[in-house]
Amino acid sequence: MAEEQMEEAASSSAAASGTPFQLQFDKPIPFQIKLAEWNPEKDLLAMVTDDSKVLLHRFNWQRLWTISPGKCITSICWSPDGKIVALGTEDGFVLLHDVENGKMLRSIKSHDVAIVCLNWAEDEPLSRTDKEDLLSYEDRTTRFFPPAPVMPRIGGLNSGDTGLADENEEAIQAFSSASCQRFNILCTGDKDGCICFSIFGIFPIGKININKVPIHVQSSGKRTSYRLQDVSISKVSLSRNLHQLVLLCSGKLINTDNLSLSNDLSVGVHCLHLDTSIFSNRKNELHQVSQQASSIQDLVEVVRASISMMSKQWSNAMNLFHEKFSALPSLLTAHGMESSSEDEFMSLLFGTHTSPALHQFLVSSLGEAGLKRIAKTIESAGRELRIVVSEHLQPAVEIISFRLAELRGLARWRSRFQNIGLDEKLMDGVTERVGMLVVQVERFSRVAATVLYLFQNFFSWVLKCVKILLSEPTDQVPSTNSELVVIFLKFLLDKDPIKQLVETDQIFEWDIDTAKHVEHLVVFGGFTDTKFLERSLAKQFSELEESLKEAFLMPFTTVSSQIHCQGLLPLYPVTSSDALSSTSTPASIAFYKEDKDSQHNASSYSSTDYICFKIPDGSLNLRNFVAVIKDLCNSCSTSSTPSLSGFLLHIPVEYECVDLSLYKDNQVVLLLSGKSSSESAGRSWMVMLQTENLSFSQLSRTFPANYYNLQELEVLELQLDTDYGKVRSIPHPLSTPLAVSASRGVACVFSSRRHALVYILDEDEDEDEDEGSEME
């Protein structure tokens, strides 16, 4: 009751001082939340608990699903279309989960250490008047092929850990299809200073190590070179046009031109502006290549799983065969005979006397029931092999071949695709290798059919022999195709062609005539590698994989080399021990669209970056300060008067900023909680400020005399009864995280008493819209 009175009093106080945020609901939660993120398209909130469970709730707090990925989750973000939630883990994996049911779509090893931040950016809608930028490329695969095959799952066996979710094949196909509709890039940053870029979140297209990135600063007409050491990324944000990346990181700033100038003050938190214009300038080419390459990677996993499945199925069947027939050599030894199993069956085949050992084996050890069991097992394995080949392996290889041919054609368009590293020679090589794999699959099908036919004839003949021997002792044996039985005895008891084809270390010998024929085919466009028939199916697939890695590594390294640092802004110094905890310091980065000429060209706009962060107490001799800086990118990329500006916001001493977030329309949302030592303990505030109403002052960038210049900014005192923003008193101590949705105009905060409170940030705008609709 007391809490309700406090809440009512706080609401009245907030209403008197400005427009309050409407409390939608206050719900208890049984978990401690460490991460939270609103879906950009739907009224859904994804949350990560302290023990790394992932929860998805509707706006009305109805829980849709809960999953336990089995890994420590360190970061979270949504895909731009809101259909996928991406999770970064402590061991460097990116996990992609379906919003509908929480099932994992992909597990991608992107980093070697913890991924501490994620940002998934989608390219802005293109202008219809700009024909050069239209994505006119069509994926023609669907014209000529049925839907791509999925991972094989037969007889209770699974295909193993391939990075794809076997149990969610339909979602995987829908994910792959949806990902190719709009060009987007997932950025991931880790605690060792590496940033990875993945198109559609699945195709890796670049990686940079901030520790190795040269940083060139122009100051007082002199260019100075720097680099950062012991970097840990804390925030990354890619602009809407994919042209710029702004990141926050901790590390030691080293003057590479004069190492003696580096000192303890150079260890701090820094803001970097990276030029990622390769993504925007070559988005059409990257879109086409990644669309084909990501599908090829999916199909490669299908081929791998198919070969693995066939090997398991056949191995299980042959283990039973050898287990049963291994009793014959023991019986021969027990009877003092020196003949082999093959000799005994050959003697039986050509009508000579049946030895006691063979008779005992056929009648007692094996028997009619045992023989039928083996025959049924091998027949079932053969049937499963045919299914895997016809429904999974063969169609996957054929579609890979077609898509690689498409990439090969693109590679010949050198003026467009050479700049992103699509190498024509490498594509020629990988196209030839997939052609060889097509031949190997056909050979496997024929060999498997022959082997199964031989098994069928052998078992049929032995079964007749067993029935005759069981009915009456006789030396007569049923007639059969002796040539087939001889082939079976000669080859299958010593060698297993199917097993050899699915193992990588097997080498096949071919007659001279076949070898010459293959060499002659080179003149007519055949494979330049004339030794490919000596390799097994598994070996050929392994070589295809290596060739694909080499071909796709070239665009990866080419694009990575074209991402470079455009500017540096040291923010504040920290001690070496504090640098490790800088990732937990509240910070937010956003790009806001600013129209240049909305009347003449709706697609013409510029993007302004905003950086908001809390300055740790004691750094720069400041306490309880939040800084807001804008236009870092523009000040780095233009030679005119620098536009870098900002302000310092002083928080009332009895409160501390526990979290913050940039919001739409250049707004900042602050979460303030009363300090335990003050009279405001147990009370909190949520404040939303319109930065356009605040005074920005210019920020100089002088090197190397003074690394940190934030003290130059104008200081503004935050008044909780302010008229230039909205405030809401909350009668509970609050903790991180603060989850704000710009598309829905809501915020979710978490109290230390394990309650989730959802507020509507733009309730006044909604009311105006409702009134307008009622008038209509």
C-alpha cells in the first residue's frame, strides 16, 4: 500500500513538472536480467538472465518462449526485420534464433574470445530514381531447381554438429530466403579488439583488428600516426547507409612516430570512426556474391551430413555382416583346417564336398534366421543410401555446381567484382572441383547399386544352401550365377567399395585405357586434373571444401583491407585495471537522419552520429557526468571547419546514472537511481531530454599535447523539474539494463526488487493521433 502511495505521489510530481511517462504495467520477474532488447518491428522484448537463459515476452508481458543455449550469453541484438535474435557468447560464437519458436538457426564461430557487442544494420531503402543503385540481380536457381535439400535424418541418426539446426530445417530455408531480400550486415565486436562483419548475419565478409589498424591524425598542419594497444571493444554502430562505423573501445594510445610521448594518460576509452564505404559502394556486388555463397555454404553442410550419414548407415550394416561371418574362420581353425572362408564358399559353389566347419557355420552358427536378418539389414542400408543420394547428396551437389557457375560468370565481370576480391582463376578451379564431385556422386550411385545387387545374389544363393542343408545332409548345392558369386567372394570379403568411397584416405587404381580416355577428354573441355578418379567421394568433397575456402577468403581479405580508420577521439582516461570493466560503462551510439533537400529529392540525406556515455567518477576530475557528442564522422571526413561538438550533463549528486540510451529524434533517455548514502535512496528517475534544446559547444582535437578535451565542453546542470525534457519518478531503486524501443515508443526498466516496469515514452503523441482519428 505504501508503495502504491509513493508511486501515485511520484506520478503527481512528475505531472506537475512536465509530461510524465505512462506506466503500462509493473510485473514481477523470477530472474535477474542482464541484457534486454526490443524487437524493431514487433511488440516483443528479448531478455537474457544472469544464468544465460533467453526469454521472449510480448508487450503485455505474455511469455512466448524460454531457451537455454548452453553457453554464457554476453550480447544480444535483433535483425532489422525482427525475425531473428542474435546472441553473442563468451566463447566467440554468434547464435541466431528464430523469433517464432526460439529454435537455433545458425551457430557461427566468429571470434576467439567473448563477443561483447552486436549491431545489425540494414541498408536504407533505395531511391527509385537512382537506377544505378537498384538491385536488379535475380537469383535464377529457383527457375531450374526445386527447393534446396535439407539435412538428412534417417534411422534415428543425426548428421552431427554442422552449425545448422537439423531439427528446424523449414525455419533455416525461410531464414535463408528472407535474408536475401534486403542487404544487411551484422557487426560483432569482442574484448580483444576484433570486429567481424557478416552479410545477412551468416556470410563473413570482413574482419579487422583494432590493435593493428593505423590511425592517422591531422593536427596543426602535421600528420601524426597512432595505434591502439590492448584494445577491448565496448560498442559498435554502423550507419544506415553502411558508409561509416563508430565504435567505443578501451586501450592504450601509442604514438608510433614518437614512442616517448606515450604515457599512463594514454590508457583510456576512445571513440573511432571507421570508413566502411566498401559496403555501400559495392553493396550490389556484395549482395550477389553473398547470396550465392551463403546458399553454397548451406548446401556444403548438406553434402557433409549426407556423406557422414551414408558412412554411418553402411558401417552399421557391415559391422553386423562381419560379426556373423567372423565365426567361420574360428570354426575352420577348430576343425584343424587351413582353408579360408573364400575357399570354403568357392568349394560349395562348384559342388565339391561341404566341409564340417562350413556345414556347422551355415546350419548352426548362422542359420536361416540369422542370414535373413543380415540380408534385411543390408537391404535396408542400401535403401537408405539411395534415399540420401537421390534426395540430399545429388541435388545439393548439382545446385552447388549451378551457383558456382553463376559466381564464375560474375568473376569475369572484372570491372565490378574484382574490387571485392571475386577472383576468376579461383572460381575456375572451384567450379572444376565441383564438377568432379558430380562425377564422384554418379560413380558412388553405380558402385552402390552393383554392390547391393551382388549382396542380394549372394544371400539368395546362401539361403538356398542353408535350406537344403537343413532339410537333409547332401553335397548338392543350388545352381546360381556363379560369376556374380565369384565376384562377391573375390572383392567384397577383402574390400568394401562403398566404405572406400566414403573414406578420405583411399586411393583407387584404374586401368591404362581409362586413364588415357580421361586425358583425351581434356582437349574437349574435360577436367584438367586427370587423376580425380583415383580419389574417393569423401576425398573429392574435402578438396572442394578447401577450394571453396580459398575462393571465399579472397573477398573476405579484400573487403577487410578496404576498411580503415578515418578519425580518433580520445574520451577519458582510465587505469589499466578499469579498462577491463569499460564495457559495462553506460554508453550508446546512434545515427540520425537529417534531410538536406526534402522538397527536391526525398532520398537525399546526411547522417549525423551521436555518442552518449557516462564518464566514470574521478576520470578527468569529473564526478556524476554524462557526455553527449555529435558529428565525429563529419568532422573526420571534411576538410572544412570541424563540426565536432557536444555538452556535459551534470547529474544531481544524490543520484547516479545506471544506464542510458539514445532515442529517436535526437533524444537521450537517462536512468537515474538514488545513491544508497543519500536521502534519495530507494527512489529513481527516468529522464528524456531533447538534445536540440540543449547547448552544444565546439570540441577541439589537439594532438599530442592533450589527449582528452571533454572539459572544454559546456556543462549543463540536470534539473529533475526541468522544462526541456520529460521526467518520471520511480519509487524503486533501478538497475541495468534500460531497453528502449524507438519504433514502438516504449521503455522497459528493471528494479532491484526484480520487477519489470514498462513505460510509454510518447503517450502524448499517441493521444494526439487518437484525437485526430476520432475527429475524422
